Amino acid sequence: MASGWPISTREIGRWTLIGIPQRLGDGRPPERMSFESFPVLEMLIGENWLREILMVVLPKSLPWAWWTSSSTAGLRQLSSQRMPAAVPLRSLRGVLLRRFFFQGMTQVILPAAQSDGQAVVLEWAGIDTEHQPEFIWTAPDTLDVWNTKAIAAWCRSKTAWRDFNSIPNLPAERVVALFDGDVFCAAPTAVARAVIETLRHKANEWNIAVIAGVPELAWPRKGTA
């Protein structure tokens, strides 16, 4: 079986899930014996491979909600205000932050096109996702207020985020998950198709071939975390 970059997809109603692995493969679920035989993207592209992918899957023109480990170094670079339970998106100007001390996680809301804050996310997201995922939501254009407590509740609940059927009902334009080195993106199918096409262009630049991955790897599996 030919090897390449196995990008997985799975349709859920009018949405599509995209699984973007950190290493090449043959399209089959990774096995312990063969997993290490395929190179990771960092070896082929360099240390900025994840940043390059996040720049494809995250639109800068929309506000972001970032759920990340409180120990992530990049949070120290964010000048932020305290986050209210309901964030008016039309008047959002600065970065908002709330720490969940007992869980060791932090929720960050960033305005659209907030170059400094978004740069921090692109630089530091995915640093520590071996044991629990990070999430980045983007806000729909049609939404006036973001319920930050609802976002945090979903991100904190393994039952909620493992159930990918819940994603189309979330107040999000798309949801990106970073888990154990891999990237996952859930979006309306038209948006997802554009993301996949851009990933194919990236793969051509990197001189790697995109192949089909198995649908089971389009979202973090229920047996993980």
C-alpha cells in the first residue's frame, strides 16, 4: 500500500470532520509495530509545521476561543482582561482570559484579526496535548454573544467532546482539536472542503502526497484520554 500524508474525513450531517496526522502513513490505523517507521512532519518540513497547519484551519477574520493548559508558556505573553460569562462579539476589542485552577486549564477569547494574540496561539498551541486536548473555536459571523461558560463546559467534558455528533449544534463556525500531536478540524462541509484543498496545496509545497486516511481517525477516538 502506498504511503503518504493520510488525511481522514468523516461526514456528520452537514458538517465534515478532518483528521490531520503529525506523521506520514499508509492510510490504515497506526499499529505499534509500524507507527515509528513513518516520518513525522517536523522531520520533513521543520519545527513550524504545526503553525503552518493552524494557519490553514483557523480564519484570522473571526474571533477565537482557545482552551489550553495553564502551563502553556505563551499565555505569559498575553495582555488580557477578565472574561465575563457572556462576551459581546461585536464590541470585542481586547483579549479575555479565565483560568480554571483546579483543572489546570485556561480559556482565552481573542478578537477577530487580533494579530498579537493570534500569533501567540499559532506559536504555542499544541505544546502539551499528550494527555488532554486543546480546542480552538471560531465564532460564526451571525453570532452576537458568545456564552463562554458553555464553551468551557463542552471543552472540560470528555463525554461532550468525544461525541462528535454534538459539534454541529455548538455556537461555532468551526472547532479545531489538538490532541497527542495530531490536528482535527470540524466545520460545515463547504468550509471543510476548502480547508482540505488548501492542505493539498500545502502538501504539494512540501513535496508529500495526500492519501485517504480511515474515517475513524477524523476526530479523537473515544478510547483516548
